[in-house]
Amino acid sequence: MPRFHCSIPLQSGVALALPDAAARHVQVLRLQPGDALTLFDGQGGEYAATVTRMGRGDVQVQVGAHVAVEREAARAVHLVVGMPANERMDWLVEKATELGAASIQPVAAARSVLRLAGERADKRQARWQAVAVAACEQCGRNRVPVVHAPLSLADWLAALPAAPGDGLGARLLLSLRAGSRPLAQAAGAALAVHVLHGPEGGLTVQEEDAALARGFAPVSLGPRVLRAETASVAALACLAL
């Protein structure tokens, strides 16, 4: 059954017009009055619904029963990623969403090829958030991970709160430096994890040192050097599946 994210709050028994993005998707699929679909608004669970009207520019639905189903990972994994160039960030956001990322923070580091600011940054953030929504529709997630506005790595680290000391969180830095522990071992039983890694070319020694000073521990995914987007997928597969 087709699934659609609804950007307005849902309630059983209510008739409503779908938001533009969802309505366009329904129209592309050529659904007709009487066809069933599933809606979710990101607040938890999903709703059965039925198309009641297909207009030229709008789609009306009747919202049915709420199903309190969740498909989130047991551990909240927050990715902090040095933005890869070209369309690789789109791919990273899509796959990270499918694998259960709780949030994604794009950062620009010293070796970053992609650098964003102003209106260009706003447009990319909106695009990446839309990619996350589409991935949720496909994979069955009912909570959409937030794709935060791009920041410089220095600014993001400076705004980071003090490292948690309650055993419920971990800060892990993907690193090739000697003494890095295996990722899963370092994460232990932490219920929330921030995973930081660099762009193409990795982070500089100075950037890694700055992260370590903010409570990050160096960890490894093994002896091979992975692409930036592959590192995110591998870390999530290890921590969230």
C-alpha cells in the first residue's frame, strides 16, 4: 500500500486536503477515489486513509484508524558528516534514513569540496529533508530524521554541550589514528550516539584534536579506507540495525 508523509497533524475520522507535496505524489501514482493509502505525520504511528476526491490541483482523503506502529532503531544514532561533493550527499541522506539515523548534521571541514552558505545552503537543506521524507515513505519509518542546516565543523563543535556523563550517550569520531577502538566496542550500550566523520580526504589532525577535546573518542571501522558516504552507511549498519 502506498505511504505518504503528511506535513500537517493527522487525526482519525477527519476529512482533509493533502498538502501539495503529498497530493502531487498521489496524482503521479494515478490513485482514484476509493483507493486506500497510508499516511504519517512524523508524530508517531501511521493512519489508514482513503482517497475521496481527485481534483486537478488537490486531493481529498478520509483519515481512518491510527496504528501505533514504530520502526525506529533501538539506539538513536546522530550523524555528523563532512559533506561529500556532487550528488553523494543525497545518496547518503537517503541510505542513512533507511538505516535508521535519528538526525543528520552536515558540516564543512578544512578538506570539504562542497561549501554552502546563505540561500544556497537553505535550498540544499530543503532538498535533503525532502530526500529523507521520501526515504521514510519507502522504508516504512513513521518519524522523519531532521537534516540540520549546514554548519562549519568549528561552529558545530563550539556549540556542542558538555559531553554527557550519564552513560546514555557516546561521542565517536571515525579516525585512522593509532589506538582507535572498534566502533561497536566503543559505543557499548549507549542509547544515543553521535558519529562524526570527515569529507573526502578526512579531517585534519587539528580538527580531530578539536573533536577529541569536546569529548569524542576515536573509533575505527576496520583497516580499509572508506568513502565518506560509505563510512556513514557502515557506521549505521553497525549501530542501528
